[in-house]
Amino acid sequence: MPAGPRRTRACGGKIFPPGDARTRLSIVVISALVAILARNPLLLLFLVAAVGYPLGRIRLRGSELGVAAVLFVGLGAGALDASLVLPDIVYMLGLAIFVYSVGLASGRAFVASLRRDGLRDSLVAVGAAALSALGAQVVRIVFDLDPGSTAGLFAGAQTNTPALAAAVEALRSGAAGRTVSEPVVAYSICYPMGVIGVVLAIRLAWILFRPDLAAEGTRLAELGAANAPISSASVRVERDLGELGVEELRRGLAWKVIFGRLRRAGEMSLVTPETRLLVGDVVTVVGTEAEIAKVLPRLGVVSPERIDLDRRDFDLRRIFVSNAEVAGRPLRDLDLHRKLGAVITRVRRGDVDLLPADDMRLEIGDRVRVLAPAGQLPAVTAFFGDSYRAASEVDVLTFGLGLALGLALGLVPIPLPGGMTVSLGFAGGPLVVALVLGTLDRAGGRLWNLPFGASVALRQLGLVLFLAGIGTRAGSGFLAAFASGGHWLVLLASGALITFVSAFVTVAVAHRLLGIPMSLVLGMVAGVHTQPAVLGYALERTRNDIPSLGYASTYPAATLAKLVLVQILVTL
């Protein structure tokens, strides 16, 4: 049968097909929504965050954008309408909070890495960042890119948000005729390949170098003892240890273990630093499997009989550290055994169990596993605080003062050879101050570090604020870049090449030339590119926690190097 006449409807004296009416209605609805969002920036901010964050959790072939998806949603909003722009204060506040919180959390790890192999690891990080900056400058010369796009290319290829912020600030304050959209657009185009390129470089290096993780076992155990899973064993003493006490044995033989309960002649007691172990004793040893294995040849054998805890005499309890007078002090200074007759056998920080050590400093929010006489547990609990609410609160005085000091430092101009000057800005200044305060932990009678839970929340909030704010401001420029023809292809291909070469050269130099174990190298590469997604990939591939140590050893130096290099790229 022949098709019937197409049905139409009248609208305003004109005849429109039904589809056109629906289109006009959609346009009216979208226009109204845009007008509402433009008048209400807070609504726009949280809508961008609410849409972007879950999108970043979608995994594609084992990878995900993470919180960076908020940037792309912000870009989409800005591209939809030029009026959908968040105020500058949103991204400035977000980034300052983010880098300050990261610096506080990384301070002690950074200093520890400097003491261990800090110069080597820092040079690797700075060298890799310099190589990427050189590549970005070559692309600029060959394709005649503007300074803002070159800086964004560098920041995107290195997936470094603080570097992007430094470029934005440098353009906003000093480069006449330039807009902040230039680096943001280039960053957003290069960012996805900044993740994928590192993963591809790691895969190629793995194929070419064929690392034998089992052969690296001894070194890996030494490097990762602090992060390896903690277990316990009941050990029967079968060796004569003479007059040496437990503490003398631990220090003299460099044992990284904790001694807990002791059973002697049917009686149970707690091991003290002065306790001398006798043949026939059964003692509980807490530590990693590798460290327990070191203890056994000197003490005896694993006992088939465990030391059952009689809770009428001794008891175990996990207690929240919420007392500010306890946090930030070395465990040796707390002298818990002499004061309360108790022993800390484990410290849980976030999702990781740590083995106590004399120089360990507890943090607000830690959970300590304490073994003590049953009658002393109330006093031990009061000593640590055990308040979940107090363990989650932020000391606004120290947080605000520290951040203010960082922002002030960021304003100080730093002269460079050739007559150029750079500044740490509102990203680098808070980072440097936070690294110092995070290392000191306690200064001027105040505790500067954040509780673990509060630190994670502030980092997440700050990064979301920054990405949403900067994304909406660059949306129109992002759309123009794709409409300009091959410009975006140049940025995409160049960013991918810079990322791949930088990552592969880092792995090759660190593993083959410097002889660093591959598990540690992969974490260093993730830290060099300041990319948590790459760290997750490294952890999955190595199936151990060593990459986390490499990440912590290179992340601060890499971030500081990129803050300086990106400002040089803008001013060239």
C-alpha cells in the first residue's frame, strides 16, 4: 500500500513536522536549564562533579579516567554555552587545598626516600620531566605552537594537574594576549594518552627486559618490609641466647619484629624490652613473613601450639588515636610499656597494617592494636583517646595557617639564569610548605598533619573543585580546537609520543643502567608521571606493594620540577 500523507502540526502559523516540534521543545528546555545554571554557579559546580565522578569509574580495557573525568564534563558544559563558567576562586581554592593535603601526607615519605636513595630517585624524576619539557619545546618549534598550548601539552603528557595550574596562573598574571584556555585545551586533549602511553611503555619494557621478580626477591623483601602483610607466629625457643635481652637482640641483629606474649612454665606474661628468652619459652613474634623467617634460625622453630589469650589476665583491643598529645611523637617517647604495661603490636593506617618501630610517629586517625593487662585497658584507651569523631576533625588553625604560609611563599619570585623569574604559585608554594610541615609533624606546640580520613577527603574535594572550575573555563576553546582541523591531532600525537618516550627511557635507565628492581621502577615511573592510575596498573602487574615505595620516592621531586619547567615553557 502507498504510504499515507505525512502528519504535520501547526505552530505559530507555520507547518512543522512532529520531529521539528520536539526539537524546538528540547531547545527551549536546554536553554532554560543553561540559564538556570549560568545564574547559579554552585548548582553548576556540583552538577559537573556529580556527573563526572561516576563517569571516571567506568573501566575500559582495565583503565579508567578517574577523577579527571570531571574535567571533561566541565569542558562539555563550557562548550555547550559560553555562560557556563565557574568563578576563578573555585579552581584556585581547589588546587591549593589539593596540593597542600598531598604535601602533608607525603612529607615523611619524601624525606625517608631522600635518606635511602633520594638523590638517585630525585634525579631520575627531574631528568624524566626535563626530557618531556624538551620534547614539548621541539613540538612547539616544529608546529609553531603558542606558549600556552606548549605548556598544556607538557602538563597533559605528564598528566600533572599542578603543572597545568602553574601554567594557567603564569598566563593569567603575566602573558598579555593569552588566555587560560590554551593550556587547558591542550592538557585535556593530551591527558588520555598521558595514561595510555605510560602503560604501553611499561608493557614494552616488560617484554624487552623480562624481569624476574622471584630473582629480585631478597632486595624486594628488604625494600618492602614496611608495606608487606603482617602476620604472627608462636616460636619455641631452642637456642641459648645468653644474657641478651629482647631489645638488645632486636637492635643487634636488626630484627624488624615485635615480641608480644610469652609463655614460660605454663604462665603467660608480656615481653618487655629487658626480657631474656630462655630455652623452652614460647613467644609470639609479629612481623612480615620475611622478617619472621630471619628470626627463626636464631631463636628456634615455629611452635605447633599457639599461645591462647586468657582475657581475664591480658586482652587485645584496637584503639583510635585521637589524642593530639600522643600523635606526632616517636613511639619510644611514649614509653607505653613502663607507663601502662602495654605493647603495641600493629598500627593500622588507612587500609594498611604497619609494624611499630621506635621512631614511628602515630597520626590522628591511626588504629593501634594494643596488648595489655585487662585491668589497664581503660587507662590505655583514655591515653590514646579512642574518639572516632575527634580522629576525623580538622584543626582549622593549623590547616589555615599552613595553607596561608604556602600561598605567601608562592608569591615570592625566584630568579633563573638568563634573567627569567618564576614563582611556585598557588600550587607549588603550598606543596613546599606542606612537605616541610608534614615532615616536622609537630612544631610550635601544634600538630600540623591531617587525620588520614580528613586528608583523603580534602584531596578528593580539592581536585574536583579544580577540575570542574578549569574545565568550564576552557570549554569554548576546547570546542574551537576540534573545529580548527589538524591542530588537535598534532597535540594528541605529540602528547602520546612524549609520554611514551619519557616513560620508556625512565624504565630503561632506572632498571638497566642503575640496576633498580623492576617493581620499584614501575612505581617510580608512576610517580614521575604523578599518575595514580599507572600506580594501580603497576601494583596489579607486580602483585606486590613495592611500586608504592617508588611512587612516594619520585612524586614530590617530579611535581616540583614540573612546576618550574612549565613556567619556563610559558615564558620562552
